Amino acid sequence: MIEKPHVGIICIAYNHEKWVKETLESVSLQDYYHKEFLIVDNGSKDQTRKEIQEWLGQFTGLYSVKTRFLDKPKPYCELFNECLSEMDVDYVVDLAGDDVLYPDHISKSVDMLVKDPKAAFVFSDAYILEPNGEIRTFYKRNDFGEIAEEIELGLIYETLLERSFISAPTMVFNAEILKKESGYDPDLYYEDFDIQLRLARKYPVLFSDHVGVLKRIHGDSMSSGQYQRYESKMLPSTLKVCEKALQMNESERETNALQNRIMYELKHALWSANFGVAEGFIHLGIQCGLKSLKFKLYKLWAKWKVDVSWLYVRIT
């Protein structure tokens, strides 16, 4: 009998007391049994640790579960890399403490990865739970449940450069490749944009047409602070990733895609009055050859530091 691949699930929770038990239970409900689970409370200030401990007290599963409880939060990318280094597995899942895996997500993802050992990761669709309770799929689907937009894996690097195209919680990584590429960049505040680009540049990636994860959008989620007024923690990391991408690009089409991303991020940096980061995007835009009228207007906006962030908050 051929032994099935071993999957490691790393769950890093921070102030997720409302959701973490459901998250942990979703790992137990997976129909894939060759797994191990590492649960980390990253110095939460609420009752997350207590919720995890209560779940552990009722755990009756037949797979390995380890825990780490930190007194002070660590940077996410650094902490994930530490956890990754502790695991000897074939594939790895990065699970936030407020997301939920559907029961067949790991098994369907592993089936895809087994067929292509050179692939760096597989991604799938997700249900997005909005703050108002509405649920939608990450990819638009028609009345027959078919994805409306073609997933062109041959152009995935270019697509990722231009816009957010992969729901990060759905990704299942080839652990060997992820470790070979040194995991997440510890100098970044968030991980997904950078790791998707770096891996898609060098390796094949796969898509599995199933809905694998429920991702919650709420006021405390990391993504909600992407364009935070005056002091976005995410925008400086986005700028660093775009700077790295300029060095990775190999074609004019990829440069055009990066130009589009720069214009998008620059617009939001200006609207949210993150003027220091905006100046960085302008410098990068000049390096990329941006010369449009809109770009020139953005340069003036950044120079004069016109603060309309109060309006930005209202309309977003």
C-alpha cells in the first residue's frame, strides 16, 4: 500500500476568541487523516487561549496536535517560518484562527498536488463572509455554478502582479518547495502577495475548482487595515513586494502589469493620506516608465499632500 502524503496545518490565532473553536474543529472534520496540527496563540489579548484550551480538552482525534502559547505577539511571517521549520511534512496549510476549512478541502488539494510534484501550491475558491452576513464566492460564478472567469495558469504571475487573484486561505503548499524558498519574507507585515509572486515566478501552480474555505471579513482582520488612514501597516510591505517584482520581471507585459498595480496602490495610498508610502510608489512608477497624465496628477497630489482621507473613510 502506498503511504499517503503527510499534511501539516499551522493555525496562528490572534484575538480570535469568537471563531477559533470552529476553526479548530474544521481541521478535525477533514476527510483527510494523514495530518498533524500546530496551534499557536500569538499573544492574544482576549480569551483565545482559553478557547483553544477548552477545545483541546474535548479533542478525541487520531492525529498529532501541538500547541504554542505566546505571551507577546510575534510578527506573523517570522512566526509562521518558525512553525514551518518544526514540521516534517509533504504539504502545509496556513490557517488563520478565524477561517474555516470545508471537509474535503485538504483531500481535493492533495489529489492535485500529487499529480504534479513540481507544483509549488494549489489554490481553490472560497466563500467570503461579509460583515453584514452576506456570503459570496471569491470567484464570480454563473447560475450553473461555473466560474465566470477563466483561470489562466500560464499567465498567473502576470495576473498576480496586476491584481489580487488568489484567496490566500485556500492555498496548500508543497512544503519542500516552500522551505527551499525560505518561507515567508520576515521583513514583510503580511505574506500572501509576496509568496504568491515568488513561487509563481519559478514553479507551476495549480487550481482546484472547489470551494475549500470560509473566509471572514471583519473589522479586526488583517486585510481590513490594508488602506488604513494615515498609518497603513500593509502598504509599506506592498511597496516592498512591488520593488522586488521589478527585479523579477522578464517581459514588457509584466512591466505593464506592475504599472497597473502601482497606479492602483498609489491611488489608495493618496486617498488614505499615506503620503510617505505614496512617494515610494511614485519613485517606483518612474523606474517602471509611468508617464500618463493620471500619474502626473498623482505626483502633484503627493507633493501637495492634499488630505481627503476623511472622504475616503466615508466612501469605503
